[in-house]
Amino acid sequence: MTTYTVSAGQSIQTKINSAVAGDIIQIETDDFSEAITVNKALTVKNATGHTPVIRGVAGANYIIKITAS
């Protein structure tokens, strides 16, 4: 199991794409504008003491789409 940290200015989706099932994605404080797809069994959470905000992008039908079972 690997823990990936998403810092300000980085892409949450890029970290998700790099992860494998069972990994953890922890997100630090920032204002993220993304349409995110979680297509594997991951833990996605805020980093301790951080409050990230995820906003959608124009033209996307979702902000977070979970396709993993």
C-alpha cells in the first residue's frame, strides 16, 4: 500500500491514475478544479489538518465519478 499526497497545484486525477488498488490518496488544502474518476478501490481523503475544495470543470457532467466496485 502506497500513500500519495496531492499538494497545491497538483492534479488529484494524476495521483489516482498512478495508484493501484488499496493505495491511499490524501489531499492537502487547495482549490482543485477537476472532473475526477475513481476507477479502482482506493481511499481518497483529506490530509490531516487540511481542507481541500474540489470544484467541477465546465462541460463535465460530474465532479467525482466512482466506477470501482
